Amino acid sequence: MTSQTQTRPPIRFRGRSFLAVVLAPEAPIEDWLADLDALARRSPAFFAGRAVILDVTALAPSRDALKDLVAALTEREIPIMGIEGAGSGSLGPGMPPPIHGGRPSGEVAMPGETPAAPIERVTGAKSLMLESPVRSGQAILFPEGDVTVMGSVASGAEVIAGGSIHIYGALRGRAIAGAAGSPGARIFCRKFEPELLAIDGLYRIADDIDPTLRGRAVQVWLEGDAMRTAALD
């Protein structure tokens, strides 16, 4: 008779990398959470189906403060898969595990009324050109370099690039540039009507955008920790 150990296939371990959103809260936490709530109202599916890391390096919180912060994020339906920058005594039972050694990458929606969009990952090139519009509910992820969209990016759509984003039509959805840790990345579009903008982890929602720029050709870039926008025409 053949034993079970002889017929059972061997256990195999495989490496696999995932793109994670890193949340790095700053004091005062109440104000930071209020900003997070504003983002959720504008883009209710921003964290859905995404791996989320909590980086508390700037806070150095106590165990109780960190527990309260994780609970506040859980209430907002933002599950934390790991915590970076916490002291060894800050993580108690029931807390997410510590995580170390990640390199900058990208982030891409809070579970809500809108289901998470399928993400189309493109690899193997330094730039990506899309000749078709990016439709509502569609997400394009290209961490290797620049993305050029010959058409428009619809409301509810998302383009995430490791480098810059060039949109020759209207930008009505979300554009996230510099997702591979590139603060020099820029966003260009012919018609500026975005739901959300981000460069190198710095976000701005539609309510914070100069209304005089809407409908115009615009570029977006970073100066230090400030996001700048200017008309191209």
C-alpha cells in the first residue's frame, strides 16, 4: 500500500511581488483622518482590493495610540496588512505584523458603493502608449515608466504610472504619476477635469483644484512637498 506521504505532492514556495499602498499618517491624527475622509468621499473605491501598509515612522506612537489608529482605519474599511516604523513594543496581540525593507513603488480604492476596478498591469517596456480611451471602471498600472493616453480617461477610471502621464484627451478620472518613487514625474492633459491627482505619493482631490483650470490644457508637478498646477495654453 502506498503511504499518504508518498503520494502527496511536495510543498512548493514561490515568491510573488504585489503593489501596496503605503499610508504615512502625520500629526495631528485627527486632521489626517479628516483629510482621508475627504478623499473617501470623492473617490469611494480608492482602497478597495488593495494591499495597504501603515508607515508610522513620523509618529512613533505608543501601543495604545497605534491600536486606536489601526481601529480608526478598520472602521473606514481600510484593512492594514502590515506596519512599518513601529517600535518593538508597539505591536501587541491582534495587531498587523511588522514589515521592513520595502522599496518605493506605487499605490492604486476604499470598499464602498463602487466595486474595485480590474487592474491591467503592463510590464516589459519603458513607456506605454494607449490608443484607446481608458473607460470608467478600468485601471491601468504601468510602474516601469511613462504612460501616454491618446484619448480620454473617463470618470471612475484610473491611470497609474511609475513616471509621467500624458493624456491627449480629457482627464476626468484619477491620474497617479511617479508611483515608483519619482518626484520629478508630471501629469499633462488637454482637458483638465480630474477626480484625483497624485505624484510620488502626494494626493490632491478635485475639491482642492483651482476651478479656473477646469476644461483647460494643464500640467501638474511637484515643488518640494507642494503640488503645482498651471495652464499650458
